[in-house]
Amino acid sequence: MENLEIAQVLSQMADLLEIQDANPFRVRAYRNAARFVDGHAEPMRRLVAEESDLTQLPGIGKEMARHIHELLETGGLAALDELAETIPRSLIDVIELPGVGPKKAKKLWQELGIETVDELEQRAESGEVAALDGFGEKSQQKILIGIEQFRQHRSRFKLVEADLLVTPLLEYLQESPEIERLEVAGSYRRRVETVGDIDLLAIARNAETVMDRFTSYSKVTQVQLSGSTRGRVSLQSGLEVDLRILTEPSYGAGLVYFTGSKEHNIKLRKRALERRLRLSEYGVFREEGEDQQVSGERDPWAGELIAGRSEEDVYAAVELPWIAPELREDRGEVEAAAKSELPVLLELTDMKGDLQMHSTWSDGKNSIEEMVAACAARGYEYMALTDHSKALAMTGGLDAKRIREQWEEIEEVQARHPEIRILRSQEVDILADGSLDQDDDVLEELDLVVVSVHSRFELPATEQTARVLAALQHPQVDILAHPTGRLINRRPPFELQLDEVLHCAKDNGVVVELNAHPERLDLKDTQLMLAREMGLKVAISTDAHRVRDLDLMHYGVEQARRAWLSKSDVVNALSLEEFLKTW
Ligand code: DGT
Ligand code: CA
Ligand code: CA
Ligand code: ZN
């Protein structure tokens, strides 16, 4: 059991005791102990293994020390189980809602029988909470807002949302002259499609000033922890942010550790042990003549520090080249690195064109001219205009007649923009029977045919797969767009036998899309890895519906890197000349 988990149990004890009207000193003892344990760098399990006297620690008395021992030995706490017999555990969530707290939670429970957040929401919506003595309209409203935040906070944030929330926080912290270094680690640095929380690492001239600045950021709604080297806050959005202040000799090791993933870290630690070294968040240590297996439970600074300042040093100490954060998922990267077989990963600057975007001819917000000028300004050699086909009537999708009219406008714009090649294209709907929503003679005249599913998501897997396979076998089809139809945190992928689809694409010379839009990222990383292993080519496209969406390309590139893709795996990393030869 880790310190954080121990702290959580102690703080739950405090919550339930408060409802029980226990002695306030006792409640405070639990809260203090929880705060101390959570902020303490050394794991309690190590202290207990060394038989240290826990009561020597600040805030830990005899009872708390007994509890910690019990938690570490049994994984549970009898005292908490006992309390939970008379008070429902689910009240803990209710207590922690903004605007509730132990006193009000108790009243809601005793007078209205409310035990869960869901029940509280129902009763607040029906107005029963406002009618309670000591509550009123205002307080009921505040509770409903609190519940909404609670829900958001329970789900993971899309990477793009995290970017929007983290960027201003970083700017705000950077303004402090006390900050020498500041970086985001964790899943955010690995560019995982969603993040649970944000992990900031810093080197500070004065840790206390930096911690104060962090906890007084205007978007902070709750300071969960504010210690000398670690702080944790919740923002208005529900996003939680950790700040850890590290020392220079350990910074690289801390960056490796807190970037994770946990599974990657475990592999690195194992390599260190095999070399009679100890790898931790503080550095790589050599301990002469000791059994490394047990030394993990000793002083974290024991032995000679041989690396820690930079990530490169840490990897080099375990005889590895530096590994890009996007690869650190224990998907074979450590083994590949050891054999010098890591791929040269795709970079944003490798991208030579964007192969899916919409204009005002269908549901886009900008004209062809505006989209073309914007693509040229981004240094692209080519771009494909892929307005929708007529089945998507609400988008103003184009039938055969209108798309021919569009080609006239494309020709005019092309004449004004010789610096970029405009490809005539369309995002053609795959109809329910697998046929395409455009006339064959039009398809033949297009430079690039992109197909996708936009309807009948509910078809059973066999039918959905047959539908897509039929489309892939059409001789004019070039790219299968957003193959699974998922919207992150909003709509699950439709049922599909993806391996069959990928094989069929390969057999028919069809490229699969990685839709770079951060709501889609479809295919996702593990699926792209399958495509790569099969030798299938990938197109990375923004699906822009306005000029500024063109800048979402980096999300696609990051996801591609997570799937180990190189420049050579991606069709729109080819020069115009090479690109035209592939179709
Ligand atoms: P998230 O926040 O759920 O999106 O995912 P992460 O990867 O950011 O995870 P988080 O925030 O819990 O921890 C940040 C990093 O710290 C994690 O990637 C690896 C490291 N870490 C955390 N707990 C452990 C642990 O128990 N063992 C090891 N080896 N590493 C850990
Ligand atoms: Ca995290
Ligand atoms: Ca974290
Ligand atoms: Zn569209």
C-alpha cells in the first residue's frame, strides 16, 4: 500500500467520525496524519519494514501508528469497517462535494435518507433540499453545481482539454523568477489520448515561494496538499494538478520516474537491478557488496549516485539510448532500445500535406481559397479538399452535379496558388449496403477518394465489417477515414472486425486514416501498431472544418509516434512527387 492510499483511508475515517459527532481533536488527528502521510517522500511501507518508530514522525501518534501498521499488514482498517456499519461509506463522496461538508451531509442523510451523490442530485432537482432547515435555494444550487464538477472530475480529460488548461498555468508559474525549470510529466508528456491528472515537475530557487504561487493560482478551487516539495490542487474544471519540486542532481531521474508509464519504469528498474544498480525517482545508485533486492527498503540516498541529472544519463546508466516519452508504455520499447532497433519517429515537420478537410461547399466554415491559403502558409506541398457527399444532407453534401461545379472553383483557386497542389477529393459516405454515395464517373475523375461510415453505427459486427469490406474493394477507393467512428469520452467505436478490415485495405492498396482531430484520434495507437506491423500505410489528416483546425495535425503526429510510426509509414509525409506516384 502506498502513502497516498493510506492517507485516503485516514481521511475517510475523519469524514465518517465527523458525521458521528466524534471528538473534534480525534477528527483533527486523522486529518493531520492523512496530510502528513500523503506529503511524505518516504513510503510508510519502507519505514515499517525497517521497524522505525512511526510515532517519531510529526502528526503521528500511537493510534495513527497502529492504523498504519494494520493497513500495511492487512490492506484494510477494522475501525473504518466498524464505522461503515452505522454510516454508509457512500456518504464520503457526498461530504466532499463543494458546499456540503460533514454537518450538511449528516442532515441530508438523517432527514432525507440521502446516502449517495445520485440520490442527492435527484432530491436537489426536485427542490426537497432547499426546503430543509439550513439549506435554501442558494445552497441547493451550489450543491447541484458541485455535483456537476464531481462528475467531470471523475472522468478523464481529453488531451486537448488538458492542453487548454495546462498552458496558462505553465505561463503563470514561469513568470516566477524562482522557477529554474518546469515541465509536465505523466501521461500528458507521453501524449496519451486522455489524462487522469497533470504531473508538474520543477526546480525552484525557493520552493516555498513557488508552492505558494502554485496554490494561489486563480483557477484553484481546492488545495489538497501543500508541502515543501509536493503540492496538489483541483482546478475549477475538475482537473487535478500535482507539483513536485526536485533537486538538480535528481531532476532527470524524477522526470523519468514521473513520466512513467509505471510499466516502463518497472522494466527500467529491473535492468538496473541486473546491473547491480538501484534506480529510483532520486537517481541511479551503486551500492557496493549489497543484495539489491533488500536494499530497496533502505535509505533512498544510500550508495553512490552515478546518474540522475538528465534523462539521457539515467538511460545511459542502464545501457540504453534515450527513449521518447510517447514510446514509454512497455510495448517492447526497452527491448528494442537495447538492440538499437527503436524506430526514427515521425515528426510534425515531416508532414507535407493534409488529406481531409471541409470548406463552405459542405459543412466547413471557410472558403476553398481560405483553406488553400492556410495550408500553403503551413508549408504544405499538397492538400485534399474532401467535402461531404450527398447522403450527409445536413452538411450540404455534394452530389455529382455540385462537385463538378466545385472543380471549377478549385481550378480558379489553384491558378492563384501555384505554390500548393490542390487535390480534388471527397469524403464519400459508405452506405449501409457497402456501396458508395457518389457516381462512378465522378470517383474516376477525383485525385483521391476518401470513404467513411457516418450512419447506422448500430449494425452488428459482421454486417458492419461486410459493409466496410465492400467499400474497400471498390477500385477507386484510396483512403478509409476514421475507421472505427469513435468520439473520445462521447461515443464508443462501432462494432467492427478491425483485423479483417486492415487486411482487406492492405490487399486492395487502401490507406487507413489516423484522424488527427483530438476528439477522434481514430485509429488509436494500438490499432495503428497493428497496421504498421502489417506494412499498411497511414494517412494523418485533420478533418479541418475551419482554418484553425489545420493546427490539430500535431495530435495526429503524437498519436502516430505512440504507435511507433516513422516517416516512411505515412503517405502524407511523402513529397508531392512521391505522393502522386503512390496512387
Ligand atoms: P494518468 O494520470 O492516469 O493519466 O496516468 P499517469 O501515467 O500520469 O499516472 P500518475 O499521474 O498516477 O503518475 C505519474 C507517473 O508516476 C506514472 O506514469 C509513473 C509514476 N508512478 C506513479 N506511481 C507509481 C508506482 O507505484 N510505481 C512506479 N514505478 N511508478 C509510479
Ligand atoms: Ca498523471
Ligand atoms: Ca499524478
Ligand atoms: Zn464534416
